[in-house]
Amino acid sequence: MKFPVIKAPLLVNIVIIIFSAIISWFTLLFGLAHLIEGKNPSVPYSEHIKGVTICIVLCVVGVIFLGIVFAAIKGIIYKRKQ
């Protein structure tokens, strides 16, 4: 499977990069920070599992948007070669 390329105009790719990078940074920052933090002894186990699930979802969303950033960058390179 080839890595996707966003074949849009240059300005659209730049806007996609900016918004996707902000979303990716935000979600990965909070997701990884809460996963690294560990378990607090005063938090019940069921609440801890819910928090870990939300953190993993945040990390997955961050990685997806990071992939979109790379696809947009590859689209800009593709347009420049033409």
C-alpha cells in the first residue's frame, strides 16, 4: 500500500498542514502526558481504565492527523515536481 498523497492546490495543503499539525500536537501532548503520568493510588481502578482508554484514543487521533500532515507535505512535493 502506498502512502497517501493529498493532491490539492498549494494553499489548501498549507492550511491542511497547519490545522492538522495543531490537532496532532494537542492530542498527542495530552494523550502521552496522561499515559506517562501513571496511576494515582487515590483514583479507583474503573476510573483509571476510563482515563487510559481516553488517552489511547487521543494518541490514535494524534497519529492519524500526523499522517495527514505527512500526506499534505508529500502533496506539496508532488505539485512542485510537476
